[in-house]
Amino acid sequence: MRSFRVSIALRMALSGLLLFVSVGVACNLALRSILYSQLDGTLLHLAEVEAEAGAATTGSDFEFHEGVLLAAREGPAAELTRYAQLWTRDGQPLVRSRNMPADLELPAGALLAAQRGHVGWATHAWRGRSIRSVVYPLRLVGAAHGVHLLQVAAPTEPVRGTLSQFALLVAAVTVLATAAAYAMGWRLAGIALRPTREITEQAEAVEAGTLSERITAHAGVVEFRRLVTVLNAMLNRLDRAFQAQRRFTADASHELRGPLNVLRGDIEVTLKRERSPAEYRETLERFREEVVQLSRLAADLLGLARSDAGLPLEQRAEIDLYALTSRVAERYRPFASERNVRIQVTGTSAAVAGDPQLLERVLANLIDNAVKYSPADGAVRVAVQHDERSVIVTVRDEGPGIPSEQVPHLFTRFFRGDPARPRAEGSGLGLSIAKAGADAHGGALEFLGDTRGAVFRLSLPAAGTS
């Protein structure tokens, strides 16, 4: 796994290396230009001095300032040796300085420039050494020497040696600077990453039982404020989800415990003595009611669990929602008749794509609640409407409505508007299941308010639009 700290240190080292290499190359080129300019200036000055000194002589009478300017020196300063030679205009040697064992080589380019009356320059080899030469036409200082050329030369080893030493110095400085840049990058990265380590340590210390704690490290630092804010917001969501899950688990356990306790109690009472067939049948009927209640609750919990997990619909088909609504209403007519409540369904065919069983359950929960809360001689009105994009089912009862303080909790799991209602009348999951089913189909379930009873609206995408 790549280390961010090492990456920062390497980047700083690479940046330092590139910087010092660039500066070193530029400095080396600048120094080279300066040294060769100084060498050329010295050679030109010697040529001018020798030309002026020999302006009154001709031919072999020409003499060089051997002891002052051109003599070879012993020891470390020997590199300062300069060589001089007098040539005819056509390149024939005449006189050379005594520190030369043989004639210099006269470069063709420099000779041609001098023949034209210009100072010629060349860097060339002589006796296995690299030298720098200036070829000076003596006619520039006097007509007596119009046919003579003066060549002054010097070895380039001192310049190249100086450049080599400078390059080694720059290389050593570059290596040291690169190492220093890496060390500095490592330290700076450690300092920069210290807040993230402290934030991470605080986040790791937050466990399931301490979700109420929040991260405070470096919350006031501009660069880390957003990170701390995001982590604290995540902890807030986790805390709410954890509390909701705990309440859901407790409520589910309570709901499951009721039917199981009833079953256990009935079984224990039944087993205390022999019973007649009629008594056994009555007991079994009670058992069946409790088992049905348990099955319904287990199915509700499973549906909510699937919704929480975001699982896709178990099946999807094109459904005529008006026909499905009519079937569900027809199934509840006997139950409504017992309460002297009428169920009216209006609308036209409207196609949606979804899970038929889940949508049937959503509609059943809405109609069931409407029938339960409608008064005698009341009516439950179900209207199915649609347009090109959506299908809307409105369920309206004529009951007392829903108190305003209960409206925010309508879709809360296990919430019952009337705590005094017996458990057998419901688990408090009906509207939660209905809303989860609407959400699973990309739709919505809303409470529209109390207009002579409660009004709920189910909106679903029309078939072919989701």
C-alpha cells in the first residue's frame, strides 16, 4: 500500500532535484561562457600587445615578450602558459615563442578570417591537447606587417578543469539538497498529517455504545473543518439509525412476544386436564388466530427489512391499478358491511409496472385503515386517476381524522394513534409498509389532511415512464 507521507517526501525530493539540476546546468553554462570569454579576452589582449610591440620590426626580427607574457612556469601555475607564432599571410611559419617545441597548427577558418582583415578564432587540437587560438592580422597595427599574421594560443585544460570541478561541486550540492528536501518533505508531511491521525484516532474510539460522542480534534482549523463536519454528520446519521434500529428491535420483540405468550398460556391451561373435543376445537381456533397474527407480523417485518436493505422488487409486471384496487376493495366489502360502511371505487384503467403482491398489500393497508376509522353509515371513497406520467390513488374516509400532533408520526413503525387500541387490531406497521411499498416502486405515499376524514394519496409512475 502506497504511503502518502512517502509520496509527499519523494515529490519534494524530486522537485528539489529538478530545481538544483536546472540551476546547476544554467550556472555551468554561464560559468563556461564567462571563462571562455575571459580566455578570449586575454588572448586578444596578448595579441594586441605583441602586435603593437612588434609593429616596427619585420620578418625574423619580430620578438615576443617571452619572460613576461608567454614563458612556461613551473608548478601548479604552468597551465597559464601562452603560445605565440608569427605567420605569413599565406600561412607559412616565421617566428614562434621559445616555449613551443613545434609550430602551432593554423586553423583554416581562422586563417581565412585573418586574410580578410578580421580577427579569427578557433578551438582545435595541437600535439594531443585542446587549445584556443586567435589569429590577428598585423596590418591592423601597421602597414609594415600587412603580410603577417599573429597567432596567440592557450590550452583549454584549465577552463575545462574549472568547469569539471564546478560540475562536481554542483552534483554534490544537488545530492545533499535532494536528501535535505526528502527529509524536509518527510517532516512537513508528518506535521501536515498529524491532524488526520488525531481525527482518525477519535473516530476509531467511537463505538456502537458511544455514537453520541463527536469528533472535536482540529474542528476549528479551516483545512480540516469540512472533514470533521462530514464525519460528525455521518455519526449523527449512524446514531439516529442505531437508535431507530434499537427501537424497532424492541418493538418487534414486544409484538412477537404477545402472540407467543398467549399461545404458551393457552397450551399450558389446555394441558392441565382432559378436554372435550369442542374445547380442543375452541383452543385450536384461538391458536390459529395467534399464528395468523404472527405470520402477518413476520411478513410485515420481512417487507420492512427488504425496504431498508434497498433490495429490488421480487417480481415486476405491468398491472392495471384500477382493477387491482377494485379487487382489494371487493375483498374488504364483507368487513365493511359488518361495520355498516360503504366502499366506493371510481376511475378508469391505469397501467403501472411493479410487484402485484406488494401493491395489493399497500392498497389493502390503506383501505383497511379507512374502513376501521369510518363511522357507521359512513363511506370510504377510493379514486384512481392517471395522466401520461403518473397514476394516483386517493383513499378518503369519513372518520374523525388524525390529530395534528400525531401527523408527524403516521409513517413511524409500530406507531398507534390510539394507544388504548388492543394489539389484535394492528401492529402499527400498516402505514409504514404502505409507504415502503410506494418508495420501492419509485412513488410516494402522502397524508393530505383532514377534510371530513383522513385523506391519503398514493402516487406511482405510469407504466413505461420509470
